[in-house]
Amino acid sequence: MQGELADKVIFLTGGGQGIGRECAIAYARAGASVVIADINLEAAQATLSNDLGGAGLAVQCDVASSASVQAAIQQTLAHYGRLDAIHNNAAISGPSKPLHETTDAQWDQLFAINVKSIYHTTLHGIDALKASCGCILSTASMVGELGQENHAAYVATKGALIALTKAMALDYAPFGIRVNALSPAAVWTPLLRQWVQDQPDPSATEDFLNHIHVLGFCPEGDVVADVAVFLLSERARFITGVTLPVSGGAELGYRRSGTK
């Protein structure tokens, strides 16, 4: 992957931890200049200094706020003078509830961070992407296609993201902009580990996650990051409107713990 993203400037939301952190590392390794945009500036700065050797830019960004996203993208353009890719990765997963137990506030927060954020980054970044014939990438989830019990609002946000990917791919193709998404099943991140602890039986849930993947294990975020590099590179130059599974075959049929 070394050099595949040379001279590219990538605006990455939620890059302070989890899959975002792994993507920041992989992008930098592939030669890109990475802007780590995170609501937790300390986490973004830690990724920048500890994992990227200080090469890049860390900016505070609340993706639910149009003004905050606009300021972060303006800061990116002021620093680098261009923008080649936006990776919409920031997300929250809670609450773990069926629809009728989800509050108005919880519903609104999930959609603001997981879906409306894509509107914000596109609104404020599209002109720069048109100039560079750039890319838009989003982190979706297999649950947006398959569903998941006791997680209705989160599932709805990821389904919306998948639909948006297709619509945006059609709208921006005339400008040479490719739009794709990644669709993990389960990936060990701080977000997922917190979700496991929120379940009625965390131990059983962890065992379940370690068995749903056909390849036999629940991976770390680096498996997603490697595919993200590919989708933003020239090797994926004829791929758009795709939500690519990075799931160890989990979509072929979720398996209960202990099955073979």
C-alpha cells in the first residue's frame, strides 16, 4: 500500500480512535496527508502524535454541527490548499433498544451524528472535491442491510447511509467524484466494546461476535483500513456507488456461538 495515496489530502472524521484511528494510520502509511477531525481534539492529537509521528493535522470537529464542519474543512484548505477525499467515519451506536423504547433525543442524536454529518461534510467540501475529482467514503455497517435486534435507530442510520451512497454516486459522477462505503460486521473498537458492556450478558455477546464471522474471528480495525486505502486509491478508479462488505463473510448468515 505504500505510496498509493501519495500527495492526497484526506479529511477523516472520527479519527481519534477505533476504525478511524486505524484508517488514519493506513492513509499516512500510503503517503497521504491526513486531517484527523474529531469532536475529541485530545484523541485526534494523540493519534497524530503517537501514530502518525506528527505528520498531518488534528482539528476539533463536531460533525453534527454545520458550522463546526465548515470551520474544520476551511482549516484543512487553509493548511493544504486542496482536498482529495472525505471519509465520513464518525458515528455513535447507542442506545441498544427497540424503536418504541428509543427517546426523541436519542433518535435525533443518532441521525445528526451518523447521517446528517454526511450532508455537512458534503455541503462544505464538495467544491474542493470537484476541483480535485476526489472521493467520498463512508463507514456503514452490515446491520444497515441485514438488520439487528434491539438496535433500531442505529440500524436505520446505517441503512440511510447506504442509500445516500448510491444517490450521491449518481449525483457526483459527472464531476469525476466517486462515492463508496465500507460495511463491516463486527470490529473490535472502543465503540463496540462499550456496546458489548451495554448488553444484558456481555460475556455471551462477546462470544457471539467471535463466532458470527465465517472466517472464524472478530477482527481489529486494520482490516477495514486496508480496504479504505484501496477504495480511495487509483486502483478503485472504476468503482462507485458500492457498499463493500469487510465482514469475514458474516452476511452469508449470522452464526450462533458454538456452531460450526
